[in-house]
Amino acid sequence: MRVVARSTLTNFVKQRVQRAQRRIVQDHLATWYSVASKAHWKNSAEIKQDIVSASIINSTRVVFNIKGNDYRLVVSINYQKQSIFIKWLGTHAEYDKIDVATIRHDKERYASIPNSQ
């Protein structure tokens, strides 16, 4: 599948993860990306076969646990076009405050800050 807005993953790690945790969160996101980008899912049942911990919200919306259950990744999937659009990524505590079925991608949340470390 083609993952749209991959920069969301890298920018999230750079901007929103504590420095001491960046490498491990980055590794978990890279693992998710590797699995998702190689997949050819035709429906949510196939996702559950590959990633048992995935939460199917509706026919196009899926939530993945990242780094155990420390972070949540919300995506929209178009099975026909074989594309995944990253809608939201955050901590479990932040996830509890959003409406996962309607959350929209917010460019500002994941914007790269020049010269940031």
C-alpha cells in the first residue's frame, strides 16, 4: 500500500517525542511503515490477520498501536486505490481526547520546524 503523509511520522518523532525516546518510537513507526507499505490489504479483516492489535473503527478508518500502546496512529484506508492516509498520531492520553472517526489531518500539528533537533 502507498502511505501518504509519511513525513507526519518523522516530524512527529522530531517535534513531539522526548529526545530520550525518539529512537525507539522511530523504530516502532518504521516497523509499522514497513509492514503497511508492503501490504496489499483488500479489507479490514486482512489487516486484523496481519496486525491483531489494530482497531477497526469503520470501513475506512483504522487505529494502530505503536510502541505497545504508548502511541496511537489513526489512518484512513482506500482499499481500491491501495493507499493509506495518515490522519493523526499521538500519545494514548491524547487519543482519548479525539473523535477517532472524524479526526482530520492537521498539517500544523506535524509541521517541521527549521533547525529543530
